[in-house]
Amino acid sequence: MARLLEVDKLTYIYPGQGIDSTAALDNISMAIEEGEFIAMIGANGSGKTTLARHFNALLLPSSGRVLVNGFDTRDAGHKNTVRNVVGMVFQNPVDQIIASTVEQDVAFGPENMGLQPVEIHRRVEEALHATNLWEQRLRPPHMLSAGQVQRLALAGVLAMRPCCIVFDEATSMLDPAGRKDVMKIIDHLRQEGITIIYITHFMEEAACSDRIVVLHQGQIVLDGAPAVVFSQSSTLRELGLDLPPAAIVANMIREYIPQIPPGVLSVVDIVKSIPNFPKRQIPSALGSMVSEERLKLSDGIIEVSKLGYVYLQGTPLAQRALDGFSLSVGEHAVHGLLGATGSGKSTLLQHINALLRPQEGLVRVNSYILNDRDLDVKSLRKMVGLVFQSPEMQLFEKYVGDEIAYGPRIMYGKEMLRERVKWAMEIVGLDYEKYKDRLIFTLSGGERRKVALASTLALQPKILLLDEPFTGLDPLTRRTLLDRFRDIWSSGVTLLFSSHSMEDAAALAGRLTLCNRGRDVLSGSVADVFTQSELLQDLGLELPIVAQVVEGFRTRGWPISMTITDAAVLVEVLVKILGVVKDG
């Protein structure tokens, strides 16, 4: 294969950080061949996005060089050639959306390539169908959900048909069905010989690549086939990463089910390896959900009744986002919202702290009626904090410390301000001394998400609304935040969050509500919801990995309760069952 990209001793320091600042990229060298599918993984702030932006000359080396098809990206005369070769789907897709309608935005690139109108129309239609946006083609991009905007950014790149496409966390805001669709698109592009560079925090997606490049503190520390990289589990954990979820489950149960071979990376391979259950009499299925302290059935501190909302109401572009949605969240509960991209989750959350006001139905939060025209919004927002799905939407200060201090300073003045900021930063894993004077524009996407979360936590709200709080976070940060959210809940805070991650929802929530097309489809305990596998699939969702493995055991006759979503509980049940079989 011919060499498409070559990186030679690349070092990059962001402007304004000073000559003594830590380099975002430190003496990196690598090569990428035509047609390769490369996954790039690493903890938040490891340099993945910075490296990717050098591939199409969005950033230029502080030292060293980057060659694209032999062209040096530092040569301004080659800039257009380089960008025609390497297309990029940004980590923050809003950054590359410029037109007033979806259709016009996708057409922008091909138009600037000087293509004929017929060819432009053909490419736009193909790209919109490939990304399931054809029905949205006349809508303004700012009226799309975050996941739809991510797909729009992908469509714009697909329409230009570059030789190489860089996907920077391109599935982070998509539901499980949407992520699968993107992986199908990537498989099709590979068959056409397109080179794929894929940045992700989903280890199961990285496992589908030809080669994985692992970055840490601006350097490449591992580079090899998925089986080789994922064989180094202890090293990955030291780097803030982990194995694919299925591999973790496989390793936990292999001691008891030795038929599962080493190196398994997918649920399909686990299920294939599960033996039939020995035909011994065991009276009933064993195992149940762990005690659900977070399941609160008391009178709701949040009550939503038949809520309806239409964006651009009364215009030809009117779009109904909520259609008779009802929800009850008990005080000191942890309640999760699950649903496909565009199902209304974000719109619902924005009603609960009065960013949006009800057009139909009723919203009550504690003693506040949000339909009331005289609502004391400032007092409500002291009680109810919201962390947006896209953190860049709520960051506007220059420095991290100032951003986190902004809300508490407005609400409470300077009293205990430093202590509030420091506490909030520690909660999300941002070292106070290291980050308080950092320029926000130099942060990675995951670090910005931490800042957005800290800026809300610093207000110390009694109700915390989290819109896709784990999007864009590395595995270690995700695990740490799960623990921190449990601690926050233990302190008396009510949590209401939306998520596309079934594993995170199972680990954190006590109750769940399934959302679809602006309606509440089903509310119940985690066990109630995750036994509805067909319904979840119909809604573009899926069971947690452990629940999928449990289904595999059950198809082989194993008497295991279908309510199990925790790997440790599954292991306990296997030990008990195998002990009964052995004694019998």
C-alpha cells in the first residue's frame, strides 16, 4: 500500500501558553497507509484531536512536519489540496455547520469544489440518505438535536468524497442504532478504499479497526492490532483506558465458564462460547437486581404532566419535540431518560429549569409551577442546575477558574467562592492548581465537559439535570464520575439524567423512562425496563452488555434471572448455580 500520511517528529504547543508550557504533542512520528482503518484512543487531553487537526492543516506544527500524499501541510499553496484529500468530522460538529438549511450545508463543500449542479444534488441526496437525514433536509441546522447535528457534519464530509476521513468522536452523541449505522458507513467506505482515522472513547468501536494508536500526554505509547493492544489491559488502565465492555465481562466469567476463549472482544463471541446448561434440576431462575436505594416512589419533586412543545410554532418549519410527555421523579431519586437521538430528552430537561416554558401541559418542580408567568427563575435555578449536552454552549469565560466561579459569584457573591470552585473542580477530577488558569480553548472536549459540569456543581443545586453527562469522556473519567454522582446523590441531591449508554444508565439510575418521538413510552425500575429487549430495539436502543450476555446464557438453558445488568451479580449467580450443579 502507498503511504497517505506521514508524521515526522511533530511537536505542537498551543499559542498563548508560553515557551515553557507542556506540549500538546511531543515529538510524534507515525505513518498511515492508503485504505487503513486506524483507531486513535487515549484519555481526555492526551492529544488525539490536536494530532487529527494536523492531518488536514487546521493546525500547523510548532516543529517537525506532516506530509499528506507527499505535500507538506506547512506550505500554504497546498492547503486546498490537503483538505480535499483529508476530510474531518469535528468533535464539536457545530463548528463546521455554516448554512441555513441541512441540504444547503451538505451542498456547500461540493459547490466549492466546482462540481456540476446535477452531481452536487446526487451527492447531497446520497449523503443525507446514508446519515438518515433526508427527511430533515429543509430544516435549519440549529433546530436539530445534537446527535442529528453530528450526523449532518458527517454528511457534509461524505458529500466531498475525500480519500481519507477523520472521525473525531463522531458517534459520541448518537444512540446505539446511530452508532451502528456509522460503523456500517465506515465499513462501506473501507470497501471503496477510503482511509479511516477514527478517534473514539468506545473501546468496542476501536476493536473493529485494523490498527489502534494509543496516545498519552502528547506521545504515542502503543501502536498495533486490536488484539495486541487489548492484551495489555494493565497498561491501558494505567493510561485511563480499559478493555471493551464485552472483554471485561468475558474475563470476569471465564474462571467459571472456561469455554470462553482469551481475547474475546464482542458479545457475539461470548454468546457463541457459552455451553449448554447441564441438565440438573434447579427450581427457578437465580439472581436479581442489586438493592435499588435510588428507586424513589414518593411524591415527585419533579412532576411533568402532558407536556407539549413545538419548535418554530406557527411557521412552515414547525417541529413537535414533546407530545403529551409525563414524568414523575421522587425526591432524592436517580432517574434516567433513555431514547434515540431526537426523542425529546434535551427539550424535556430544558423545561425543568425554565430555559423553555410549557406551551401545553404542566411542569412543577418542588413548589415552583413553571407555567406561572411570574415564576422566580433565579430562585428556581439556584435549586435546579443543568449541564448541557454540548458543553461549549455554556462556556464563555477565558480561563477555567473564572468560568467555574461565574455562577456562584452571581448567586452568592464572593463568600466562600474559592472553596466552592475548588470543591467542584475536585469532584470532576480537575486539579485546581493545574487547571484554574488554563485557557479554555486549549482544553480537550472531555476536559471542557468537566468544566461545564464543575460550573454547575459549584452552585450546589438540590436538583441536578445532566444531559448526556458521559459523552466524550475516557473510560477512567467515566468510572470516576459515576462514583462522584453517587456521592452527590448520597449528599441529598436529586439526579435526572439523559443517556445513550445503557451501561451507565444501569449503573447509576434507580428508575428509567423510555422516550420516543416526544412521548414517554415506559417508566419503571431498571429491571422493569431492561427486560423489554424488543421494545428497546424498536426504539433504537439495546440492552446493557451484561444483560445481552445473560440472554445468551438463558438461550442455552441456564436458570439466570433476566433482570441482571451487573457483571459482579452475574458472577455471584454463576458461582451459586455451578455449586448447586456440582453438589447435585
